[in-house]
Amino acid sequence: MEGASFGAGRAGGAIDPVDFLKQPQTLIRVTTWIFSIVVFGSIINECYVNKDSQHPELLCIFNENESACSYGIAVGVIAFFGCIFFFVVDLYFQQISSVKDRKRAVLLDLGFSGFLAFLWFVAFCFLANQWQRTTLTRGFSQGADAARAAITFSFFSIIIWVSVVLALRALQRYRLGTDMSLFATEQFGTDPSASYPGYPGGSSGWRARRPTRARPHRDLRAQPKGYQVPAY
């Protein structure tokens, strides 16, 4: 983006809510937010079931492994709040006037996106592995669709967080860097040959108001030997 700083324009510019919501990055964040709700919502609501009538206690459907359900819920909740946080950061990113603060925000987005991609990868592998070892009883079969949904959307979350936009787009914003012309004052001309602006209140600057008097140039080294400068 020409004339931009880390993917955004001049600080203090007006925010158009419609344009902001149409941005690909905003749409992707909303999508990942929905995916996280699907994952931890499915596990909480339907992946704790009774194995059969002889076991009335609720068990995790993923091979009765409580760690699998807990891990899936934890990653989903982290992604849920992370999406909300960075959604707010994107909304106010253009209001950040400091280049260093913008750089920190982009680096934080990049690091968090890569970290979430890793967590979703582990979640997908963990849940899929435990689901393959699960013996479907009559009770467990009731939550089979929810378990498959959690695994499927964990896989989709990997793709979105690591490759579609979030991590790579954050890296792209970091590589854009900043255009320092955003922080140059408007009184300086863009033409390299343009003269320096004069002092306010004078048509030609302070030099026009204080003319200098030419002084004769004296080169003492050029004087003949023995010549002494008379003292006054």
C-alpha cells in the first residue's frame, strides 16, 4: 500500500465501518471466531455423554479421555478471545500514531497467529487420534456428529490461522514497513531542488531581513616574508 505504515494509512484518519467490515482480514477474523465457537461449543454441549445405562456419569466422547475434551475447549476459548482482541486492534490500528506501537501490534498479531496455528494443529491431531480409538457405544453415538464437527473445524482453523490470511497477512503487513513521508511536515516541498521555506512573516526568510556584508578575503600565507601585520 503506497503511503502506508504497516498496512494502514496516515494516523488519525477516519474509519469507515462498512469498508472495515469488508476487508478480507476482518472477514477472516470473524470466520475464525465462529470456528472457535463451533469447536468448544460442540465439545461442551454434546461431547460429554453417558457411555451406557450402566454408567450414568458423563464421560468425554474422545476415548473417554478427559484431556482431549479439555484441550479442545481450551484452544477454542483462547482463539475466541484472541479474535475479539485483534478485531479491536484492527479497528483502532489506524489511530495509532507511533510507528513503534504499530510495529509491536503487527508482531504481536504475527506471533499469536503462528502460536494459534500450532495449537490448532495439536488439537486436530489429538482429537482425531482419540476419536479413532473410541468404541462407539449407544450412548457415545449420540455425540458422534459433534465430535466430528470439532475435529473438522479444528482442521479448518489450522488452514485459516496459518496460511489463508491471518499469519501470512500479518507477515505481509510487517514486511510493508512504514513510509516515513507520512510523518514529514507538509511545509517541506517534495521537489529536491526546492528551497528551504522562509521564516514566517518574511517573504524571503531571515536572510532577506539581515543582509550580510561582504568582507575582503585576506590570505596571510600569501604575504611576503618579513611582513608584519601592523597592530592597531
